Amino acid sequence: MKLELRNITKRFGQLTANDHISLVAKPGKIHALVGENGAGKSTLMNVLFGLYQADEGEILLDDVVQQFSGPGDAMAAGIGMVHQHFMLIPVFTVAENVMLGHEQTTRGGRLDIEAARQLVLDVSSRFGFDIDPDALVGDLPVGVQQRVEIIKALARDAQVLIFDEPTAVLTPQETDELMVIMKQLRDSGTAIIFITHKLREVREVADEITVIRLGKVVGEASPTATNTELAEMMVGRAVQLKVDKGPAKLGADALVVESLTVLDPTGMAVVNDVSFTIRAGEIVCIAGVQGNGQTELTEAIMGLAHHVSGSISLDGESLVGKSVRHILDAGVGFVPEDRTEDGLVGSFTIAENLMLDRSHGAPFVRAGALQLKTLTEFATETSKEFDVRSQGITSKASQLSGGNQQKIVLARELSRDLKLFVAAQPTRGIDVGSIEFVHKRIVQTRDSGIPVLVVSSELDEVVALADRIAVMYRGRIVGIVPADTPRAVLGLMMAGEVPAGVAA
Amino acid sequence: MSQTTTPVTSTVVLKSWKAPIAFGIFTVVSFVIFILLNTGASTNFRLSTESDFIQLPAIDLPALGTGIFVTALLFAMTVLSFFFSNKGKSSPIWMISAFGFFFMVGFLTWAGADGSILIPGLLLGTVGLSIPLIFGALGGIISERVGVINIAIEGQLLAGAFVSAMVATLTGSPYLGLVSAMVAGMLVSFVLATFSVKYLVDQVIVGVVLNVLVLGLTSFLYSQVLSKNTAVLNSPPRFDRIDIPVLSQIPIIGPVLFRQTLIVYLMYIIVAVVAYALFKTKWGLRLRSVGEHPMAADTVGINVAATRFWNVALAGAIAGIGGAYFTLGSVGAFQKEMTAGAGFIALAAVIFGRWDPIRATLAALLFGFASNLQNVLSIIGSPVPSEFMLMLPYVVTIFAVAGFVGRVRGPAAAGKPYTKS
């Protein structure tokens, strides 16, 4: 089935998320839709899938204009979607998730679970998946959950399949497997729309490429285009994909973590016997697929985790069991992985956000009263230094773009006297320009002799920033390797395998 | 790179000492009260009513002997529970139930010393007090499973009680009264559903406001209208007791479960139907999906708003039946504030029952038992001060919900409004 979008326009208030976008997806082809975060890719797909209604434009299937008032209509017309955030119910089984929305029933209205199980097994066997239809989805690894999403779409005979940023949560190996599946689907005649911002993947599978920027189609590219060409189309100017950094000037051991174990409330060891050392003036990156204990590791360092055993010491001072306040005062700067949830208060101004973790005394608070003049001066100066683009320091943080929000968090943390800097997913969901800036500041921090711990699930970022790389898998550090380790080796380590010759 | 190994994850067990400590406290209490403060000689337990076909003999339990026996047994179970916790296991549910049962035997023997306790009467009262709680809890479960927190159970019960009394009196038919109670509960739900689903108002606030509104409205109408025309407006006919042949002759449970009114039999059916339908039918699957992950439900073509709206309405109708039981099943006339917090205890039963119809029914029975124990003991004149006994149902509720539930997980999206863009 051929899918065509004509002049799709979608506005949210003042913002035009999609501005007259047109594209054609043909059967047996993979059409890549690339663009930066916030370029309007997901909005476009939600329009196509009936979740949003377009303000202008039309959707055609095999040259027939379609009217979708909801996802049910889109599915009935043969469009399936593999969502970036899986649309699966964790407490349901695989079979229940697949049958939801078009349930078959037997006598007395009883759900026909057996038919759904059979359907799951049929579709699985066609693509060589090994999936237990009775497993609870919440218990499955993310890679398998994604296959459940694919099965869900195929079980409804989808002729057009949309993959919305499908590789964001996968290991490199799982990504390769997904590419194989996509090619298999293409060869069986399905039209595929593949949304991503990872250029390597585009060049590997795409037959056609459409690039969008700020809600508009900026051009089409052939799969033979280079990374740099594609990146320039996405960003609209020349970009530097490599981080400029000199050799590290290593000092003494600064952060020493020994046999650190963190338990979750059920007694699972989410961080399991982890030991590593960061020297002054060094960047250590924790690589790994999200959800392998990185979050809990940073929380343990910041004193946010419960049930922590083992030792963490910074310049000889133990941090385990200390309060968050104490740890901040000890000179630890922290960029949390979810900036809107943990890094900022959205309804506060830029200035207020800049003093969030310094509300305990001078210079911003004296005798219990805020020193607004000091704060204004400080905020004006740091916003300029960190290139926070806004209407002014009294703008609300929630009104800024992700990149500018992240710069505020960075400004707040780096403007204190630090002895350790911890940045979790520092560039997640921000634009290329801001990424360059954040990376530059992290390297500057290192060069000023501060030990830096970066947690990232983007392998490109890890390779670009790190002086040494520690790979985490299921709560353990699989190995600590030099920054020039081949990606293939890192990929294997992210899947939990310890290549021979690597010190675990 | 040829040789590879995979690290193994391990689970470290967190020990929970909640159960053994609670057991220990109750064992000490039982030692002090049942043995040291023991005054009477023996307690007479009657197991049959006079109208029973099969007569069971009454049992005389010696007060001191029972106290010592029960305390020893409780002590043994406490030790066993410490043993379980030390090994990182939780105390099994049968042990908690047995502990409760024996403590209750000890307590009744002590409290009823030198008197006589009619066991079927105690249980009959338990069922009676539990009926509104069970209907309320079912309403709560359906509503929360679909993602709308139902604080308004109290209001739904009260509205059902008020309207059913009036309609049944005016029409002379308790059946019409029952139907009107369902309508009244549903109307309260419509307000809850409209504000929470359509206008995205905080569900807890709407629920609380609805409770206050229904309370104020019924109290006002009662004192201004009903109490002045009691004969015309507030003397509803009650449902007749129906004895089920054979079943009602079973000793102890026969008179308790099968010599009841229509509303009680309706309760058995509705609990069974909801328990089945929630987990085995299309309706239940869709309802639960909307309460867990509304966006996922939306992407497979389920209308989230309509599903929420109509199921909250259904929840109100079921809670309304519970309200009708107050007037058409037990008391026989509407009184001001007659639900007296039953809606909130029903809410506790929802949580204690982990959003499961059968478990919540059992929880409601436990709370009903605690309330009725207070009634029975104040009649036979127990040594416990009556003010303390009045606290009992609420104390049991707090302990049950806070102590033994631990970490329970409700529907993930309960309380969260769903919007698309």
C-alpha cells in the first residue's frame, strides 16, 4: 500500500510543529524521516496515526483520501506504529496486549486468550522471534518489548509500518537485529517509515531520506550521502561532529568507589559490587543501555539512594550515608538525567532555578531573606556565560527549549566550586548546537582539574567525551576500557559479554 | 575475543520484620489481658439458633485455660514468624489468618466471660454491616481500575440511601426503591466523571466536594421535608427475608448467608460477575487497560474518555445499591448521616483488597466483623470501655491498611487525567 502525506500542517497555539509537510512512502521501501529532536517528526507521525488532527493537508492511501478521527481508524486502514515509548501495558501478558482493542470472545463474552496466543506464535514464527505469549510485558527486556509492539502491528495486517525512534532504547546488537527485521518486512512488501536522528542507521537501511527541520521539509537525500552532509541538512549549518579535546592531564585519585551495591525496594541489586576510580582531570564515561543501574549509581553518589553498601570517597572523604546537602557542600555538581523532572522547577524563573541548590546561605540568602540583587546580577552574568537564550532571567524555565534548560542546569552546577562533576545523559533530547556547547563545557571542566563522571546511553557521545569508558550491564561494571576501544567491542560489552583481554 | 563470560545478577533479600513484631505485640497483649487480667470462670458459645434444623451443642470454654492455651499458641506462631523473617521469607497468609482467629477466640472468651455469645448472631451482624461496604468497595474497584479515584463512595451510598427511602415509600415498592438508588448513585458518578474526565479537575477534590455536597443536601432535605412527613416520605417497605431451601439449614453458615434479603443475594451475584468480568472479558480487559496506560489504550482504538465515563457511572450504580441496603435492608428509614463513614471504610477495603473484587469483599467482611463485635460486646456487657470499643472498626482498618498491606500497587493511571495534546 502506498502512503502519501500532502501539505500536512499542525499547529499548537503559536508553534507550528508541522508546516506543509509532504512525503510518499512506497511499498517495499524504507523511507527515513530524519531531523533533530523537536523538528516535528513525532508530531507528524501522530497526525498520520490519528492521535492528532491535522489543521491542514491530507493523508492518502493508494491515492484515496483518508479521514482518521482516531488511531482505530488508522489501524483499520492498515497503518501500524511502533511507538518510541512503547504502547504496551506492563501488567498484561503479551497475548493480552496483542489482542487489546480487537478482542475475540467465546461463549459468554469470555476472552479468547487461546486465539490471541496462537496469533502471537504465528507472527513470531514468521519473523523468527522467540516470544512467550504468556509472559508479562513488564518482565521482558526492552528489546523484546519492542518486538511485541511489532507483533501488535503485524497482527492487524499493517501494510504501512511506522517506526518512531525505535533504536533509542536498544543495544547496538539489538539495533542490528532490528535492522534485519526491517529489511525482512520491506522485502515482504510493507511500506516502512523510519524516524530517527541517528545517521548511521539511516544510511544502513534507508531507500529514501526526507530531512525536516523546524517543522519543514528541507530536502531529500540519497542513502549515499555522508554523515556530515545529512547533519548539515538537519541542523542548517556546518556542524562539528567530533569533540575537540586534548590529552588529559591526570592528577591524583579523586573519586574512589569500592564494592558499591544498591538494592531496590524488592531487594534486587540494581548496582552490584561496582568499583572504579576517577582521577583529577579525567572524564570517565559510564556506557550501557538505559536501565542497567546507571541511574541508581549516580543517585547513590548524590546520596539519593536507599540501601547502599560499599564505599564512595571523594578526596579521602566518605560520601556514603551522608545527606544530599552534605554531598553538595562537599563539592559535587550533578546534572540529573531527567532535567524537567529532577533538574529544574518548570514554573520557576531562570534566576530562581540558578540558585535552587544554594538556598542555604550566603551569598543568595542572608538571615532567611533572598538577596534578590545578588541573584539578579549572578543570573544575568551566568546566563550570558552559558549562552542561555531567553527573553530574560525572569522567563519561566518551562518556556525554554530543552537545550536552554540544560544550559541552566549546567550553569547552576558549574558555577559552584566543584571537586567532582556528575552528568547523567547530559545531551538527551537537545539540539545539536546545544550538544556542542555542553560537550565543550564538560571538557573545560575536566581541563580545570576536576574529575568528571558522565553517564550516557549514546555510544557516540561516550566515545567522543571519555578518557576511559566503564560499561555497565545489569548493575555490574562489565569492564573499564580505554576511549579508543572499537565500537564492536563496546557493543558486546553493553550486552554483558566480557571480551577476552579486557580487565573486568 | 573468542572467550566470553556473562556476569550473573544476584538478588539480595531484604528482611521485613513487620509481621513478627506485630505478632509479638499481640502476644504480649494477649498474655496481659487474657491471663493476668482474667476475671471470669467460663464463657458460653452458642453455635445454633433455635430455628435451626440441625442443633449444635453450645460450647463452654474455661476463661483462664483458654487464655493460657491461646497465648501459648500465639507465642509459638510469633517465634515461627521470626524464623520466617530471619530467612527472608514473609509470614504465610494462613498463619496471619490463624493468628487473627485464635486471638479472636481468646478475646471473645475473655470479654464474654460469665456470659453467653451467639456465634450465628455475631456473624449475621457482620454480614449485615458488610453489605454496604462490599457494594461500595466494588464501586471503588471499578472506578479506580478504569483510572478515576473514587473518594465519592460515601456520597454515592448516602444518595442511594436517601433516594431509595423516598421512592420506596412513595411507590410502596422496595424494588423501585432499589432501582432509584442505583440511579442516584449514578447521578453522583456523573458529576464525578464529568469533572474528572471532561474538565480534568483533580479527582480527589471532586470526590471530597461531592461527599460534602450529598451530606449537606440529604441532611437539609431530611430535616426540612422527610422528618415532617415521615409517614408519607420516609417509611419505606423493607425487603422480605427469603430463606433458600436446604442451604439455609446448614449449621452456622446457613442462617448467616442464606436467610437474607434480595440485596444480599444480589451482592453474591454482583461480586461473582465483577470478579469474572474484570479479568476474563473484553469489558474488563479494556477497562483495566484504560486504568493502567490510557495512551496505549487510545492507540489501539479504545475511547478512553467514554470508557472512563460509563464505568464510573456503573461504579456509582453499584455503590447506590449499597446505599439502598441501609434503608430497605436494615434500618427501614432514612436518617441523617446514616452511612457514618462506611464509604471511607469501603475505600480502605479497596486498597486492603488490592483492587481485587474477591479480596476486597473479604476485607469488607473483616471491617464489618470489627464493627459488629463492638455492637455484640456492648450488649453482653464486656469489661472493655465502650468508648474504646467504638474505635475498634477504625483501629482494625488502620492496622489492616497500614500494617499488613505493605507495598501495594494500584492501577498505574488512577487519578491521572488523560489528554492527547
